[in-house]
Amino acid sequence: MHHPTKGTGANPLRRAADRTRTHMHAAFALTCLLAVIAGFALGRAAWTDGHRTAENVARHRHTVTATTVGETSYRAGDQPSSRPVTVAAATWRYPTQRPHTETIPVPVGTRNGDTVRVWVDDTGRAATAPPRRADIVLNAVAIGTGALAGIVLAGGALVAVRLRIVDTRSARSWESEWAGVEPLWSGRLRPGQGAGDD
């Protein structure tokens, strides 16, 4: 049952499977560290890109005062689970007094002739507002956290599979070695051994 070990003062009871388990646990710890670094780097990159994009969009967005010219109605949201949006036809002038009339989202309770603020692009057409800082932060956190979780889960799954293989092989090895030792240890005869056999 003796397995040679490497190094001065090495534990003779420490088997190859034990060393493999130690290496796998160390590999998982390293994977977690790399996941934190990668998650932080991707989150920071998403924040930088999102901030740069928001600044670029903001340079081409303007708010103007529009006047509603019709009654409000409801329009389905952008997503299937979104709530309906209150909209109304409105008119405004941008740029240089150029008139525009479009159907835009308005607050609930808006009446014909009310004024509302609307975001427009450089040509004066209705446009979305620049991304908010909170949205950029949430996106960066989601990307960073997703990367971290994905790497940890993938690394954990690989380590778990490897440990399962090591445990299975170790159990088979123990059974094989015990089958050779147990008859001598217990005094029980092995198959094919006579009472006078040594």
C-alpha cells in the first residue's frame, strides 16, 4: 500500500488523489480571483463605453417645448411586458423655427393644448433622452457581475467534474487494495487458499 512521495518529510499517507484534490481547490481559488479581476475589468469597460456613448448622444439631443394638438391615447410599450404608454400628437419648432408634428409620449392627464417637454435630435425629430447615469451604472454592474458569476460557475463545474473523477478512481483503488489486505488483516481465507497455506 505504500506509495512513494516526493520531497523531504512528505507524508507517506498522502496519496496522488489527495494531491490532485489540493491542486483542484487551489485552481478554483485562482479561478475565483481571476473572475473578480475579469468582472471588474469588464464592468469598468462597460461603464467607460456607456459614459462615452451617453456624452456623444447628449451632444445631439435637445429639449424643446411642444404643444399637444390632439387628445391622448394609449400605445403598447416597447417590450411585451411593458405597460401601455400615454401618447398624443404634438407640435414644436426646432431648429430655427422649423415646425414638427409627431405623436409623442406625454404624462397621464395631458389635455389638448397643454405644453410638454420633448427630446429632439439635431434635425428636430422626436428622440429618446440621453442615457441616465443610473442606467449606465446598472448596465456596468450587470455586465461585471454576469462575467464574474459565469467564470465562477464554469470553473466550479469543471473542478467538480474533475473531483468526481478523482473520487471515483480513488474509491476503486481503495477497494482493490483492501481486497488484497483484508484477508491478511482479518485472518479470513482468500478464495483458493487452503487452511495450511501461508
